[in-house]
Amino acid sequence: MNHLAGLAIPPPASLGDAAEDALAEFRAAIDALDGADSSSKPSFSCSSATLPSSGWRPLDDWTLLRFLRADVRKGKVNLEASVARLTAALAWRRELALDDVLAHPPPAVERYEALRVRRWTGRAHDGRPVQFERLGQFLGSGNGGAFTEDEWVHFYAHDIEVTFVEMRAAAEALGRDVTTYVFCGDLGGLLSLGAVRRVMGAVPLITALAKRVESHYPEIAGPIILFNTGAVIAKAFQWVRPMLDPVTMEKVELHAGVPTERFLELMPAAVLPECYGGANAATSYPETGRA
């Protein structure tokens, strides 16, 4: 599966007895499902050791660890929840034909990328891919009505598949695991009352994307730097927070302005766009378009 494996070189080191036991139990549960005689169950493995252009790979221990960790609460593994999450993710991938989405992107993906500007600018000091997004402009643009919810889901899934391409390339270049990325979301442009109202209007779409897409891609977010926030946006974010994954929310940082020093702690100046105090002028990072 495109997003499910191949992000780490080599396999995970010793995890400790408790984690090893949980992983072994999870693997056994998945193997049992894979061997079940039911056409309604998704496939969990592949005999081919090659990686075709669609990105299909068999599951590996890193993949199982991500799905296992996604449902850990208060230090306790929830095997049943993790199996259900992985089963749902695989069935969902098959339904949306996501194994081939990179070779065959959704129609109008270029228009989507003009309305939701997200750019890979390079790699952090530790090798993780870095993405910047004009998040505030997107949320305040009213562009949520440019596509149907199903179309947004396909676009966003395509986005995350590209994220795995970036992480896999970083892992191969470094010769070690790269299983998360750095996300930097510029919330600038949301100071007007009209923009804030449009953000509130976008909440149903944000919630749907989180529920229908992000839940199938657990444990890939590293630091989430949200910046250029004002008091109103900070308050709105606190209102939206309960709707989002609590594990992911623990990784979120809010900054009132542009945290150039924090960015440079995470990434070289050559990766940080010039508009935020860095030296990256090569990456096309335009203003968000309008539907």
C-alpha cells in the first residue's frame, strides 16, 4: 500500500518487551485477517518485493507501529481499536483506488493546488521533509465551496500520498527511518471579521477531512507550527481542538507572529522561505487563489 510501508531503513530496533509483545500480537491479528476466507476483507500483504510506480508495498513493522501507537491512551495499547483502524484504512484505500492515485491524480488537482497552497521547501536539520502552507488564506478564502466534499477528500488524500513520497525519499537518502514530517501553517490573513466567519464556515469541511482522511494516516506529523495567529484565531483554534485527534494536538505549537528563530532551530535557512526570514527563494510559494 502506498502510504503503509517503506518509510524506514532499517526495521525498528528493539522496542522493549511490552512493545514487542504488543507488536507481535498486532501482527498476528493482522495475519489472521489476511488469511481469512472472505472477499470483503482487504489484502494485508504482497508477495512482490518490488515497488511499482503506484507505490504499493507490503506492510512492515513500522506501519504496524504507527497504527498501534495511534490508539495508545494513557500508555495503554488498544489492540482492537488498532486492528479496526488498519482494516478501515485498507478498505478505504481500495474504495478510493489510492494505490494508483500518484500515477493518476484526481481531475482538477492543479486548480486545487492553486486554491490550497502547500509547498515542500526542503528538509529539516534532522532530515525530515518540511512543508509550508498558506493555511490562513485558504481558510479565510471561502474556497471550501469550490469542490464537493468527496472531491476535497480525494485531493487531500493525494496530498498525503505525496507526503509519503517525500518521507520515503528522505529515508533512502539518509539510510535511516524518516516517519514524520514538519508542518508549518501560516494563519495570516484572518484578522477581519468576514475572514473569521469564513473560517467558521469551513469548520465542517475541516472536520470531514480529519475524519475521512487523516484518521487513515496516523502518526506521521512531527512538529506542527501554526504561526501569524491573533487572539481571535487562537480562541477559534481552542474551539476546534476537541474535534481533532488528541495525539496530533499534542504536537501543535501556536505563535503570534513569525517564529523565525524557532524555524531555524528546526531547519536550515535555505529551507525557510524568504518571506519568513529565511533564504529559500527557489520554491514557488504564491498567494492563495480564489475559486
